[in-house]
Amino acid sequence: MPNIEIADAPKLQAAMSHAAEQVDKAMDRLIPKNEGRENALFEAMRYATLGGGKRVRPFMVLSSAKLFGVNDDSALRTAAAVEFVHCYSLVHDDLPAVDNSDLRRGRASCHKAFDEATAILTGDALLTFAFEILSDPATHDNPAICCRLVNKLASAAGPRGMVAGQILDLMAEKKDFDVGQITRLQRLKTGQLFAFCAEAGAILGQASTQARDAMRSYANDLGLAFQMTDDVIDVEGSSLDTGKPAKQDEAAGKSTFASLLGVERTREHAQMLANQAIAHLGDFDNRADPLRDLARYVVLRRA
Ligand code: GRG
């Protein structure tokens, strides 16, 4: 039985839905429209980003931004940039050369809805567009802050972050990884982007180093708890809930937390990490409650 409960689940649900709506509108505004023949690319970018997904990363950016008094426009642009990077990773992850997945967010994956070349270009466009958005003065009027956001997101998504995690993930299909190696893989593949999301509000709000560190520590534990829950969902979930094929890890012969520790222990570890994530927010007042509730939600979710 989960020993974590969300005190006010409807409130969290409403807050997450509101954040998703806001970030969807921001992404829609940002993606170019009606610029001639390349509209086909913009259409694929819209398809890959809008109308689906839990929007956990944007919710984290927006909650972190609220905590540090950041204006809505800066927060939404940053949240959209992170979601663009996340969506690029999903589009490329689904490609035939990688996971070869036909289903994503309950509908045809990008290369199935369009074609492979378009899906590759869509991922490229989303990734680079994220940095165009962050470096624009509309995100922050202080260029040093924009530069810090660009630097932090690039390092979270790049060769010492998500992409490094992804290459380790591909290796995990062919080699037996132990729990330590899986932990490192997941910290890179999912955790680094989570850490950026939690820290982004503190960067935009020019918070203290101590506050930034607390946010990163929160996200590191949350990211791992999220991934452990993902492993459990892959074993136990149905594609009806997740909108992607079930038991993909097992089919790929991949070592995961669930395959190494078993489902129950993985769930327990995830709960322990969620509690630890919440403990890192100890210095913040109730404005950090959405982030506390998010940690509780992450280990109870079914999709
Ligand atoms: C190998 C060419 C090539 C590309 C791979 C870098 C990269 C592209 C992929 C990174 C790995 C990856 C897909 C990370 C995301 C892992 C993850 C937990 C995805 C699911 O996130 P959710 O549950 O999904 O937040 P929604 O749909 O809710 O946004």
C-alpha cells in the first residue's frame, strides 16, 4: 500500500490542468504560423507538442517561478522551452532506429503521422527553437539570466545530460546494468531535465545559491522517483492509461529498477525518494506546496 497521500488531490489536478492549458497556449503562440511551404514543419511541431502529455516539467517550472516571484510571461516562455526539448526527445526516441514506437500520447507517433525525415527535422527544430526562446530578451531583460538559462538547459539536455543517459539506455538493452548503473543512467536521462525545471524559477527570480541548491536536490530525488514509477508502470500499466505501448522495457530485454529490485521494492524506493524530495523544500513556506504535492503525485500516478 502506498504510504504517500495527496492531501488535496483535486487541487493539484486543477493546478496541473491550468498549467497545461497555459503552456499549451504559450507553445501554440510561439510556434511559427503561415510562413509558406515550411508550414509542413510547423504543423509537425504542433502535432508533436500540443494536446497531450502530463506537462510535469512545465508544471515544475511554473511552480518554481511562482515560488521566486517571477512574472508569468518569463515563466511560460521557459516552461514552453523545456517542453519543446522534452517533446524533441520523445519524437527522436520513437524513431525506428531507436525505440521504434508507433504510439505516443495515445496517438500515432510523429514519424507515423508524418514520415521519418519530417520527424527527425521536427525534433531538430524543437530542440534549437527552445534555445531561441530562452535567449530572447522577452524571456528576461537581463542577458546574463538568459545566458544562464541557455547554459543550464544545454548542459541538462546535452552530452553530459539527457543524451548521455539515452546512449547508456541503448547500452542497457545489450548489457546487464546493475542498480548503480541504472541510477546513473536515469539521473542523466530524466533527472537532469527535471533539475533544470526546478532550478529555472530560482534562476529567473535571482534567488540565493542555497535556494537553487535546494531546488536541484528536490528535483534529483523527484526525477529518480519518477523514473522508478515509470518502470513499475511499464510492467503493470496498460497502453490505455499510458498512451504508449506496454511492457516495452521487457520486450527490449532492458535492465530496469523493476527488473532488478522487483516491483514492490521499486515502489518503496520511489516513495522514499519522494519523501526525501519534499524534505529538501523544508526552508520554503506554503508557496512550495504545489511542488510537495507534485512529489506525492509522481509516485502515485498510473500514466
Ligand atoms: C538516439 C537519435 C536518438 C534520439 C533520442 C535524447 C533523446 C532522443 C531521448 C532522451 C530519452 C528520453 C525519451 C527521455 C524521456 C524519458 C521519459 C521519462 C519520458 C516520458 O516522460 P513523461 O511521462 O511523458 O513526462 P509525457 O508524455 O507525459 O510528457
